[in-house]
Amino acid sequence: MGRWVALAVAVAALAVPGAAQASGGMAIGAAEDAAKEPTLLLAKTKMDLAKLAGLNAIRLTAQWRLGETAPPAWELASLQNAVDAADMDAITVYVSVYPAGSSQTPRTAAQRADFVSYATSLAQSLPSVTRFIVGNEPNLNRFWMPQFSKKGVDVGAPAYERLLAQTYDALKAVSPSITVIGGAVSPRGNDTISSKKHSPTTYIHDLGLAYRYSGRTRPIMDEFSFHPYEDNSSIPPSFEHPRSTTISLADYPKLVELLGEAFDGTSQLGSTLPIVYDEFGVQSKIPADKASLYQGPQPASIKPVSEATQGTYYAEALAMAACQPTVAAILLFHVSDEPFLARWHSGLFYADDTPKASLPVVQRAIESLRTDGMPGCTVAGAKAFAARSAFSH
């Protein structure tokens, strides 16, 4: 705990420059596939919701399956419609390309080559997209297997490092201006063979070891992606995890230190590596008059909050990210709710695209960050900022 506290002091000393970044450089957007529609008109209708919310970035997904060397025509068409709609709304697009579940993990050299070809094809077909995220929560068995060898050795991180390195080189060959974003690491994991999951703390360490042992003299990523969810939606983003392997928004000093320990002194940036929070969600309760829009049971573990609290937590999260000097973007999960209660209803709009009470709070927070930045980068300052954003003038 002591070294993380010490680093927190160092980060606090850098927080004022981070506020300047918030007013101009930090992207504020959402992870949202709703605009992947079969027509441009439908895509534009969905993308306009993000624009209305004040967002200037959208993450789209492309899920690779074994044997594919390019996306199917229908998927590419829907992606192109979403990208075109985003371009019309001056919204920056991130494309996240990853295996469609652990059964699709590229385990062999031939499978890795297919994945790289798929990612390359996306970059060639979508020339206005210059930000690609490689992988999605590869520290979890839901998206990457195996995680451990029979002897309990981490084999997941080294395998992902190989894939990331190959994809980096291929995307840079398409265009040196492409930003390759690695990681997309989950905030939690048990580090046990039985759970088949790695904590972010262990995974980042092992990713760095794999890179060092590879002898590679080029980077494997330009930015690092991370999903800083809290343990559940009832917990504010200011809650820290100093004594565990979990990493959330408030554990930024821990994340920076881990990246430094993993990569500093190599050809890969570590403690100064730009960070993209490409998923952060707070789920809200569904009011009775909207219940018919949603289907299925709701897991008790998510602990949804009121729309007012959702808006306050989102504003607080934006303020915190704005004060973290190496953070390049934060993307909320989602723009609009998914219609299944077992999925995510963390959007600023309901499943029918009508606005929640949290929407104006987030709109005011974004506008304030872009015009004024953060006046005081402390936990109290972030909470005060969120309270002001929640107040309707």
C-alpha cells in the first residue's frame, strides 16, 4: 500500500496539467454498437444520440472468428455505415477487434495470422478510422483461453503479447498514423487455475515479462486500454482498492506504477503510456413506465442506482479521468440501454432512445470540462464538480 500512496502524491503533483488536457485533449465518448445499422440513415439516427449527449468518441466492435481473414460483407457494411455517421457528426471512432469468445482464441501461428489479416482488412476498408483496440478483456476466460498451463503458469499473457505485436506491425504497415491500443484489461480476476482468470495486477506484470523475454525492439502498442468498472454500480468511482489486485478509476496510481514496472526501460512506453478507459458503466434502475422495454431477469449483483446517482457518478468519473495526466479518453458503456436486464442498462438513454434524467447531468459535466477544465484535482474537487453538474440552472 505504501508505494501506491507515494505514487498518488506524485500523480497529484501532475494533476493541474491534467486539467488543461480535460478542456481540450481528453476524448469523452461511449462504447456503443447501436449505429452498426444496415443503412446509413439508421446509423446516423443512432449516432446523433451520442452527439446530443455531448460525446465526441465512439467505440465500435468487430468480433473475429476462427478461419476469418476479413469481416463478412454484412458486418463491414454495418461498420462502414456507423463510421460514416460518426464522421458526419465529427465523432472520433475507435474500432475494437477481438476474438468472439474464448472458443475463438487464436492459439496457433496460422490462427494468429488470420486474426492479423482480419484486423488489417478492417484498417484498409475503413481508412478514416485511425484508432484500433486489439483484444477485449484477455485476462478473463470469457474472452481468452487457456489462461494457465496445467502447472499453473500464465500462458494467456504471453500468447496475447504475440498477437498484439504481430497486429501492431501489420496495422502500422497499413498506415503509420494508426494508433494501436493494447490491453482492454478487465478490472478484476482471481489469479487461480480454477477460476481461469487473471487479475489486472498480475496480467500487466506478465504482459511486461512476455515483452521483455521476446527481445522485441519495437513497441507493441501506442496506448493502453483498460475497463475501470467499480465492483458494482452502487459504489462511487472514487472508491479505491489499495489492498487488492482490483483496479478501478480511483486506482490510477496503481495502474501507472504497474505499467511502469512492466515496460519502463524498454522500447515500449510504460508509466507514460497514454491510457484509454474504453468501458466504464453505471447501471440505473428501470422505472415502471419503461419496464415493458426490457426483458429477462436482472442479476442481484449489479445493484443499480437511481438515474440521479448514475448522472452524479458519471460526472465524478469524468472529472477524475480529466485529472489523470496520462488518460487520453474515457468511454461510457453505453449511449442507450441494452433491452435485456441481464446485459447492461448503463446508457444515458433508455432502450427506446428516450433520455434518462442522467443525460443533462452528463451534458453539463462534459461542457464544463471542455470550457473550464477541472479547478481542483482532488477527490473532494471531483465530488464538488459532480454536484455542480447535477444542479439544474
